[in-house]
Amino acid sequence: MNVEEIRDFALSLADVTESFPFGPETIVFKTNNKMFLLLPLDEIDFLKINVKCNPELAVELRANYPDTVLPGYHMNKKHWNTVVIDGLLTWKSIKEMIEDSYRLVGKRR
């Protein structure tokens, strides 16, 4: 899994835009004019993403994957997770996290 695969997946969702409001090192994906995915381009060891998450699920995911799902870096720790793309989670699981974030922000069911 790489930056292009994540970018292509995010842009395949309806009404998604991408921008660089924090500088050239982070792609921000929005729907409904709200962020749902941050994709840093400057990671050295492992690719990481930030996704919005239901607070109860966020705690559960962090407990189940303590080195892979972390409180959101530079984000509201209650509502955002940083997910390390280190091979522990499947591509399907990561896509589900992105889709959940997209639905939470876009108020889609």
C-alpha cells in the first residue's frame, strides 16, 4: 500500500476534494468542506494517515492495535486516529477506516 493507492481510493469517494492547506508535505482530503483524511507525504519509516473515528471505536482500535492505531497526531485525540501503515492492518481494514471517517464528516450513512 502506498500514497497513490490511498489517494486514488479517497478520490474515488463522491464529492471529495484534495488540497495542501498545511504545506506541500500533507494532502488533506475533504467532503462537505470538512477534513476526513490527512495523508502526510514526508514520513520516513512508515506511511501514516489521520482519520476521524467514533470515539468509542477509536479507543477500541487503539487497544487492539497499540503500535499501529494511535491518538491522532496534531488532531483532537478523542475523534481522530493516526494509523501507521506497517502491514499489520489489511488494505480492507484501512479502506473501512477511511470510509468511516468520510461518512462521519459528510453525514452519510
